[in-house]
Amino acid sequence: MNIGDRVKVTAPVTVYHHPQHKGQPVNLEGSEGTIVEILRDWHGRPVSSNYPYKVELGKKFFAHFAESEISPLQA
């Protein structure tokens, strides 16, 4: 998967920072979005982050995912 790819959340992922449901649990499974960043290095040094895929799921709403939690959408 690359930056700009459309993806779908395929695993149950609960977040508490959704702008429309502040402080309430929201399951993102089934949501679709666009990969905006892949965290592989920090200031030129390689990192192994647990959730390297930053996905924009809506206007001003981002979440980080592991590769096993998302899958590319077929065009």
C-alpha cells in the first residue's frame, strides 16, 4: 500500500477521538479513507511503529492503523 491509496478498515478498531463522538467509543470497521502518511523513518532513522499507516477517514479526522487492519479498495 502506498500514500494516496484508498483503503477500507477490515478489523474492529475502537477509537475515542472521533470529532462527532468526543469521548465515546466508535468502531471504525467498514470505514473507508485515504492513506496520507506511512511512518517508516524519523529524521532519517528507521523506526518500527506498531501503527504505521495514517489514514484520513473524514474531514479533519485521522487514525493510525497496522497493515493487518486495513485493505486496499479495488478500483
